[in-house]
Amino acid sequence: MPQTVSSPSTGERVQAAVLRLAMNLPPALQRRLVGPPVVREGQRLQPETQMMLTLQRVSGEPKVEEQPLEEARPLLVRQARAVGGHQPVGRVDALRVGGGAGDLDARLYVPRALLGDRRPSGLLVFFHGGGFLYGDLDSHDAPCRFLAEQAGVRVLSVDYRLSPEHPYPAPHDDAVTSYLWAVQHAEELGVDPARIGVGGDSAGGNLAASVALTVAEAGVRCALQLLVYPMTDARAQAPSRRTYAEGFYLSARFMDNAEEALLTDPAQREDPRLSMVLRRDVPALTAPAFVVTAGFDPLRDEGEEYAALLAAHGTPVTHVRHEGLIHGFFNVVGCGQASRAANLQIAEQVRAALG
């Protein structure tokens, strides 16, 4: 059934227009407007990203992590829409897919190039970010449209259960079950079962990594794991967690809120299913990984540590660090140049693996 997404409000459209205008200014002009460059560890923040952070700060818009949950969740969706813009795609279908404790809502994105093409395509099963606490199908609608269209494959975005209503391991159970559902229903989805991959950003990257390991242990092949600035260590010990804890969108408080809502026992931080950097082995069937990190991101170091762990165990790994970007750039497909270029690179990798 075709899926329609509610239209943005007038205020959202104005906010998006201002962001697009500011982030598409020439870098030299952006630099004059925002002041001296931000440099840490030899990395220089992109002028457009510095512009976006400045606009968010001076606008007085509340921070997601400082709001009650019932207000924070729609706020995150509004913020995502502002930077996502309108992304054309061939068709979006509403689906129900299998989850860990019942069916889940999902959206199947079909690129224009595949409309009317009866040949099976590749598929990326996608899990959104948001710390397992925020995010939904709407928050990641624009990047899923963009990814499907630019990669030329179908994208299945899954609305897994969130904490605190459904703490760990509910999101992980949903992720594995929905991925296996897609494999089992490949023919009706119009996809080639040999070209099904899994992906996600942030918390969704954690879910994607967990799925790739779990299905490999069960002897199920996966064609790709796309891990965009994934959370891979719930112990929160990596240096970048401190270096970039404030001022670069993803804050220490955001992460603390998310982990407090997700976990019911402190010992869960040591569970390799959640903190996969603690794994002592990696199954031979584990899918090739494309790991993407951002230089100014608290999760940078643990994402890169996990990429190194996979490579050390023989898993094919491609890792790219976008030094001048921040956590959340995957959503920024509607404005700016550097973030869009990074997302185009992601789409190219997905096309190469699944197209």
C-alpha cells in the first residue's frame, strides 16, 4: 500500500528554507559569518556544519535531550525534516514485518529506476538512529528516500520498538527478526535474496552490526553491513566520548538519557550483543562492512575500534572518516554540500554491494 507522509508545517518549511540558504552559501562567506574555524585533534569542522550548529544555538530551539519524552520525540522528527528536505523517490509502500514480539510497521522505498522493472533488486534493511529512545520512520524518511534513489536499490526501514517502553534486548530482537522476515519474503518484496544487506545509523548502526553477527552465527548470509557512526560500546569509555561530549549535536546528556532508558541492569553494558567491541570472535560468514565515522562525534572512536576488530578477524572492511562532520550528518541530505557528498559516497558503496 502506498505510504504518505504528513506535510511539514509552515514553521518547519521556513526553518528548512533558512537552513538551506545558510548551508549552501560559499564556504568563505560561511566562515566570515560564523567566525574562526573550530579545530580539534588536527581536524577542522566544515564551515557549513559550524553554520548549522550556530543557527541551532541562536534560534533558541530546545534540545531534544532536555525535553520530556512526549515532546522530545516529535521535536527530533521536526529537526530531521528541516535538514532532510524533500527527496524524490519512485514509490514508498507501507508494510507490516515480523518483529520480536509481533508485527512492526515498516516502509519499503523503491527508486524510480526500478519502477516497472520485474527483475529482483538489492535490498538494504535499515534501522534508524535515535539512541533506541527517539526516532521513527518519519525521522529517517528523507535519508531513506535519498539512499534508495541514489543507490538504485530498495530500502526497507523498520520501526523497531523503543525504550523505555521496550528496554534491551527488545530493539535487537526486532532487528534480527525483521531482517530474517525480509530474507524469507524476498520474492514478494521484489528482491534477490543474495543481495540483501543491513544498515543503520548510530543506534541503528548498533542494531545492524548485531544483526550481521547474529545471522552469520546462524549460517545466514548477509551481503553488506552499513554502519554509519555506530554505537558499539555501551561502557562509554572511548576518548571521543569525552572530547566531543558537548557542542557537536550529540551530547553526553543525550547519550546518558538513552542508555538509562535502554538498560535494566548495569551488567548489560558488557553484553557483546550490545557492546560488540567486546567480542572475542567474529563468525566467518559475517557480512562485509562499510563503516562510516565523523570526526567531531562522541561515537567516533568506538566505531573505528569495531571496524578494526572486524578487519582483524578477516571480515572485509572499508572505513571512511569524514573529519569535518558531526554525528547526524546522515540525515542532512537536503542542505549543504559536505554532508550530501558523504551521503552520496554511502549510496555508491551500497550500490556496489547490492545493486
